[in-house]
Amino acid sequence: MKNLKLKTYNLKLRNSFTVVELLMAMSVFAILVTMAVGVFIQGLRSQRLLIYLMAVNNNAGLVLEQMAREIRTGYKFNSSGGSLSFTNFEGENVSYSLAAGRITKNSIHLTAPDANIRYLSFFVNQQQGNICNPWRITIFMEVASRKIGVVQTAPLQTTVSSRVLPVEVPGTAPDDEEIRSQCST
């Protein structure tokens, strides 16, 4: 009977953990939790960074689309030093330029305050004297966020053709013979 009680007692001891085993298990668990929390925090930072970049990119894309719409119906384009000036469909003079990291239209800011336009350039292509080819304007820009710690930039580029041919510009009316001779190729 005494042996039976001793065997039962030994079985109970074998099913329990020692203090050293508990400390080791808790240490391994603490290390794993710390690593998991670190990965989670890094994921949150990456998500926040992507949200900033997406917001800035969306804003710059919206401004780019607004410029493209007005350029399509404009004429008499002139680009110099990172600015573009032309006449829009209503006959108003329009000027797009870069001022303090923001795109402006006639000195009115178009881009959001948190968008930092680092580079803006316009390239106007139209064969001089050829009244049959439309103007083509290529817009180059580099966009970043003004948030501290966000250093990534996104380059954007688009080419827009004016729907107004030089021959159709108000106030310039070449005769039909000149148009036929230049545009009949």
C-alpha cells in the first residue's frame, strides 16, 4: 500500500512543471510576443506612410487632370521656367506654375497643403508655322508628402493634345487656299 501511494505521488510530480521550466517558457513566450508586436507596429507605420502617399498622389492626379482638361481646349501655348501660359476656351489667359511647392493657376493654389510638388515642367511641341498640327504639351512633375519622415516621391507625367488646331485660333483666319496647301498631305 505504501508503494502504491509513492507511485501515485511520483506520477503527480511528473505531471507538474519546475520553476526553471516555467521561467524558460515565459521567456520564450515574451520574446515571441515582442517580435509579433514589433512586426505589427512596423505594419501600422507602413500603412500610415502609404495613406500619406496615396492622398498626395490622388491630389496631384486630380490637379493634373484639371490642367489636362483646360489644356485640351486651349491655344497659343508658351512654356518657360516651369510655367505654362495659354488662352483657354473662354478667351482668358491662364498660367500654371510652381510656387512654394504647390501648383498654382493664375496665382491660386490648386494642390493641397500637404502635397509637396518638388518638380514641375512643361514641354510644348508644335511645328512652328504648321497650322495643321495641334499643340502637344507634356507635363512632368514629382510629388512628395510634407509629412515629417515621409521621403518617398512619385514621378507623374502625361501628354495632352489641344483640340484646337492653330488654324482654328480666334483672330487668325488664313484663307482656304493656304489651309488646303498646307494640310492636304
